[in-house]
Amino acid sequence: MTEERPEFTHRPARHGLIGPFGGRQIAAALAIVVIVAVVLVAVSTPLGSTAAGGPPDPKATPYVIGAPTEGLRPGDLAPEFSVTRADGTTFSLTDLEGRPIRLADLRGKGVWINFWASWCPPCQAETPILRDTYAAYRDRGLELVAVAVQESSAADVTSYAERYGLSHPIGNDASGDIFRLYRVFALPTQIFVGPDGVIRSVVQGPLDADGAASHVETILPSPGGTAGAAAP
């Protein structure tokens, strides 16, 4: 008697869309990836717009290095660059080669006094303005005196002047005596003095080319020996 054998049936193994994973599993995994990506974008995106919404190069502000105080004003006589200290010693401003800088020697010319420092960012940005304005107006009676304050050494100031081709007189006020005499508290501070030695305008902060020219025009000596009207 022949033994009955079970019917042989071959069923191919079921394969997913990717290896052993089925369509539902793949869809769920993709959904998780999308959700994670959305969360990461939301977390890493800063609040508000990062696009430039204002001027691309806003005007620089002064670098404050002292307590704000009432300084010299238009109409005041500009003090000479010399101070007698409490101990009786005298400090007189000299240029980088040791020559004295005296306002008395500049009487009859328009004098632009610029308190600055080589490490001061707004002063650095203003450097080309001083250089170019001085070159443009020197032959018309402008003198530019830069008073460097809080510098590490006179050599640093000299190096800076050489690097940027500065030809105007620069005094190194290492002791801060002239800085205090003029009651300055921010860098740069600009003081425009007429040919008569009287202050015409004071600006705390850097100037652009047009602003510098506007102030300089008011202190230049005229053929009759006087300067123009005070800057607004």
C-alpha cells in the first residue's frame, strides 16, 4: 500500500520594498525623518529677520573712555597745548619727532584738533577722512593737529602714521594732560578752531567726508584774514 505523502507546496518568501521592510514601515520612517528635520530648522532659525533692514554701513559712534562731562564749547578760547601739573612740572605737547606743537604758532590759520587713538575702531575708520581732507585744504590755511591718547608707546603711533601715510602733526599725549585740559571723554573728538584761536564747533564722534569739509570750511582764513560762519 502506497503511503500518502503531503502535497508539496512552494510559497516564495515575501520581500519588502527595501529588504525586509514593508511599505508601511518605510513610510513611517520617512515621516519621522521629516518631523525631525522640521524641528531642527525651527530650533536653529533666529527670531526675526536676519536680512539687512537698515543702512548697510551705519555711522560709527564715538568710543567713550571717560565719564561724560561738559567740555569746551564754541566761543571758548582754545587752550594752549601746555599744562602745569600739581607738582609744579610742566607738560608741553610735542610731535612724534620731539618738536613742540603750539597753538600760538598756528594763529591765523584754521586748526582742526582731533583727539584719537590708533586702537580706537571709529578713529581707524576716520583715518582716511583726516588724511584726504587735510591734503585738500592744507594750501587754503588748514592745520590738522592729532592728539593721540592712551597709546602703548610713541613707536606704535609712528608705525600707524607711516602705514597710512599721515602727514599732519601728531602729538603723543601719553600722560593724558591735554586730554584732560580739553575735557574730552570720547574718541574721536573734533575741535575746530578759527584763525583767532576761538573754538567754532565741537564734534564728539567720527566725521564723514562731507561733514569734515563742512566744518573745515567754517574755520579757513579768508583773504581778509577772517574765517567763515560757524558750522550749523
